Amino acid sequence: MEKKVLIELFIDDKDQDNALDMISFVSAPAIEKDFMHFKEQKEKFEFKSDEEKRIVTGAAMIPNQEIIRMDAEDKPYFVYFTEETIEKAQEVFAKYGKTKSTNFEHKTGMRDVTVVESWIVTDPSNDKSNALGFSDIPKGSWMVSYKVDNDELWKKVKDGEVKGFSIEGVFSKSIIQMSKHDSDNSNFSFDDFFSEVYKLLD
């Protein structure tokens, strides 16, 4: 039977600046969670135009979700992040001023797009994500809201051309498990940590 390779991605404390480079707007998010975009609602008794807020909100990272990747020989393997790594990713993203760094499909750089809100889900049943219309966002997920003043990107959002976020960065990796798909007793774990880095692209 074909073996399943499971790899944990984590942030090297000695290379935090390069750990998480940006969050990309993509058509097919690897975490399989679409974002939502919102329009401004008129407040009563106020005289102002009903202009769009141009804010999109969605999950940037979800803990322990296995994301399929393909190696150089087109063989599948799976990567995931722990809650601890996601919390650290959120911190270094803000610490090193990456809140204006974004692109489209990991290729085209975008200006006038800024993170206006960022939080870790600590209580899923009472989290703000529920009020925004999301469901089943697990504890430890990283949610972000972007203000999109870029006309080209905002049109892609409204047209449904982009549906979610995908992180882009450099992570250390550790093989956690290489096991047969039939779940027999051949599962085993590795304690080796690789000095290699892994760039997660959608």
C-alpha cells in the first residue's frame, strides 16, 4: 500500500522574520475555507452615501488540518500547523510589519490592501466569526480582515474570482509520521528535525 507522509510545519525562532511573508488572495484556498465580504450598512439618522466598506474576512490558518502537497515526483504528502505555530505566525506577521504585504494567486503583488483586524479563535461557540456567518471554525484558527482599496482586487472579490486566503512563507519541517493508508500497525514516527525550509504556496 502507498504510504502517507505527514509533516508538521513550524516557525524557527532564529528565523522569525522570514517565517510568514504574506497572505495571498486565491481562488482555491488550501484550507478549503472561503472568506466573506461585507458592505456598509446605513446607520439610522445619518446622511451619507451607501458606499462599500470593502472589507473581507476569512481564516488564514486552521490548526491540525492536513493540507495535501505534491513533491518533485508528483507524490502526495500532507502538512499541518499546530495551534502554537499558528499563534506564533499571527504574532510575527504583525511584529515584522507584514500587514500590507499581499498578492493575488501568489504571483501579482497588490497595493492598497491592509489588514484591519486579526484574531485567534479561543472560544468557537462565542467567537466573532459566528456573527459574521462562518460555521465550524475550530479553536486556534487565525482569522483576518482586510480593507481592500485596490479596485482591481475588489472587483475580483465581488465577481467571485477569489474566494479565500493562502499563507506564503518559509517554515521548518518535521516528519511526524509515514504510515500506510490501511492503518495497520506499521505506523511510526520520526524525531528528526530537518534544517531544510518549506515554502507553503497554494
